Amino acid sequence: MKPSHECLPSTRHVDRRATTRLLRSELVEAQAIIDNLDMAVAVLDTRFYIINVNHSFCSTVKCESADTIGNSFFALGNGQWDIAELKELLSDVITKAKVVVGFAVTKAFHQIGQRTIMVSARRIRGADRMEILMRFEDITERARVTAELQILYQEASHRARNELVVVHALANHILTKGKSATQYRQAFLNHLDALLAAQDLSQHFETDFADLIDRILKPIDSARVHRSSCPPAPICKEQLLPLTLIFHDELPPDFLDTDLSNRRHS
């Protein structure tokens, strides 16, 4: 008895079912990979409609995947991603196979407030179509720290320049006529000592004029200095440096040269 061909499934139907099962298996595997990524990821079609998102993406932009998939990316969060430059970049990803790397978006986002999000995108080949793989990274904290460091660097550079200007002025202020190289060096170092003393005092922000005088005269032999009492006279931080240098210049050169030189060598 010959077998009936009607009872046997066709090879074409078997292959089609096998292919379908394989594609479903690969889709599940791909979804599992995306879901377990630490980075926020979204997959778009060529019309910029969202095909897939992972848990990190939903956590980053505070959305639900069920409310996101199937919608236009540029309509997400009341149009918060509807940015002309980003649209142009994503269009080039599709038409010119370009890659978007580190496009920063800083704005007040829906649900998450003022943030800085770094966006990257590239074209990938899907199961039967071209797709866009997008990555999102919240760099708000990093951007804040970078901005603070930049401010500190600028402030430090500004202060260093001001100090160099003062040193340059000191060098020009000291008379060279009638002085040997050793005497000029000693006078310059004495002025620097006065400058450093003023800088130390400025750390307290406020001090008294009597404290300033005591600090300046401290290196000098007490037998050569007569101190008299005076009423309190508070001075602010901005006055310390000019008062110190003025007072230093009013003392006789040999008065400071000898005592400060002896203190330095000791």
C-alpha cells in the first residue's frame, strides 16, 4: 500500500515553521540581552518610531515601555526629544550610515527635570529591515563636577596670575642703585616674606591692625622694637596685602635686612 502524500506536511511548510520558531527564539534572546544592559537603549525604525526599549531606558526617562513602544521617538515625553539638530543627525544615520557619538542634550525633561543626557546612535540590520540603535547616558552629575572643576581651575589660574603680577611689581619696586646683587636678593626676599605673611593672615579673612603689625615685626629682635597699645582697628582681607607691603616699605632697609636674614639662616 502506497503512503498518501496528503497526510505528509510539505517541506516548504516545515521549513517555514522552523524559520518562524528560530526567529522567535532569536527575538527573545535579543530582548533578553537588551533588557540586561546597564545602559539605556532604544531601537527605532526608519520612521523614528520606537520598536523596543529596555528597563534602563524606562528608568532613565521615567516612562513605561507599554506606553512608549509604537510611538514616535520625537513625540516622547510631550515632544522633549523633538530637537532639530538631533533629527538631522538621526536622518544621516539612516541615509548616510553615519554614527552619532556623544550628542549632549541639556534641558528640563518631562518627569526627570533639568538633566544632561548624552545620546549616541548607529544603524543596525534588523531581522527584515534597517533599524537605529540608540544609547542614552545621564551625565548630569559628571557635567556638574566638570563645570565645578573648570571654575576652580579658572579661579586658581587667576589667583596665580595675580600673585605673579605682585612678584613682578616687587622686583620692579626695589631700587637697584647702590646695591650689590646680594643686597638686591636680600631685599627681594624680605618683600616676599612680607607678602607671604599677608597671605597667611588673609586665611582668617578678618584681623586687627595690631595683629598685622605684630606679625610683620615678629622676626625682628624685640630689643629694637617698641610696641605701644592702640585701640582695636579691624581690617578686612582685601586690605591685608597692601597694608603689609606699605608697612614693610616704611621700615628702614637695614632694619629688616639684618633680622630677617638671620631668621632665615637660623
